[in-house]
Amino acid sequence: MKNLLFVLIGILPLPIFAQQQPDMSFEFSITEPAYEKGAGPMLCIDSAHNNLHTLESGFSPFARVMREDGYKFKDVDYLLDEEVLPWECAVFIIVNPLHESNLGNWVLPNPSAFSEQEIANLNKWVEEGGSLFLIADHMPFAGAAYNLADSFGFRFRNGFATLAKEDNQPDLFSIENGRLLKSPVSGNEVTSVTTFTGSAFTYPEAAIPVLVFKRGDYSLEPEVAWQFDEDTKTVELGNYTQGAIMEYGAGKIAVFGEAAMFTAQKIQTPQGEFKIGLNNRDLAPQNLLFLLNLVHWLD
């Protein structure tokens, strides 16, 4: 327990979110773009639910990558209880939504960021052929996304998930350690994916798990985000995942419990600059290929 607490606190202390900056200068190469520049489908990103990451903030490096692959972008800055998603949106991306009561207040409870009508509308949109990419990090974001994910059969644990490990490193899901499974989004090329402290969830029978936890992996579930002690609730994650995909009616859904793996950020620590995500080629060398595979599958 103490080792797990040390790993989590050592990687990402709470002040990181004030210091974290998108890394728009990171270098990458897409040798064979899926589409000519600006000729691909539209990717729409939610900014109407107090999202930690949007097109103009933490997911701007994600957008830079996907534009190089030919995609276009639209910011969806309105609620979905009366308005509907335009059908030009090939994929609707929701990253780290938050209920307004938890703005600057990362304590329990963490209510749903979405109304019942929004959830019903999103279900209908996917069932009729839309593709949803839902990402919810550790508490409180997993709590805010719980009702939406549950409507599709995915159930988040509102905590901090970590692999059982001794070193102070991000979580490595690999073919070698049995935590990365073969799937349409990993294929034969991707042999490892690295995540940077997120959440865990169960998945419906129809889903295909991609990043899986094993016995010995844990979710730590405090009442206040990042405040752990010996009494912090601990849940073993032997039957949980941090990433899964599923066909849903005529549409598709991908659910992931960690956001940094799909973008590029940097922070300044006492030890120097630390890169989080696609820009950390030492710790996450195949995350870029995994991201492209995933969006291509949704598209």
C-alpha cells in the first residue's frame, strides 16, 4: 500500500495541474497520413462540460497530430440536451468532463457532468452511426463521466488506478507483461502503451478490452483527490481495464481511463522538465501509433 501511494504521489502531485502545459513543440512524424491535409473527416471535441482538456488547452497537441493525419476539427461548446451533434462529426471526443460543483473542489461527491437528456441523446447518436471517444482520468473525472459511461455498459471506479510496481514510473501496458491485448486498435505493430495515472473501469460483454489490469493492480479511492493515507479505500483491479472499444448499434465507442497518453504535456519539477504523453519517446515510444490506430478505427 505504501509503495503504491509513493508511486502515485511521486509521479503526479496535485499542483501539477497548475504547472502542466501543452507541449506544442514536440517532434513527430506521420510518414503516410490517412488523408490529405484538411480532407479527412471531422473530429469534434467537447468543451461544454467544464472539461480539463479541450481543443484549445490540454488536447491541442492531440489536434496537432490528427491534423497532420488529415483530420479537421470542430469545438462543441454547447450542451446536448436540446442541441444535437452535427452529422459532420465523424467522432465526438469527450475528455475529462467535470460537474460545476467540483470546479476547484476535488472532493466527494463527484456528480455527473451530463444531464439524463444529454446521455440519452448521445446514446441515440452513437446507436445511429456516430463514434464516441470518451476519456475520464482519475477522481473526480471518472465520477463525472460515470453515468454517461454506464449508459453504454462501462462502469468507472472513481479513484487512482496503478499497476503493481516498485519503481516510480508511469504505467506500462505491454504484450510482454500481459496487460496490452491484441485488438483492432493495437494490431501487430503496437507492443506497448504507457499511461500516466488514470482510472479503471469494468466493461460489458460486447466490448473488446485493450489495456487490462491484473491481480495486484489497485485503485486508490480517497475522499479528497491526491490525499492518501493508510485508511484510503483500496480496490483490487483484477477484472478491470483502462481501455476498451465496442461497436454499439451502427456506431462505435472507445472508452479510456487516462488522457495524457493521447496528448503531449510538460511540467517543471525540481529534477527538471518532465514530459507526459506522446512527447515522452523514452517511456511511451508507441503511444503515437496507438493513437492513430484508435482514431482510424473510430473513423
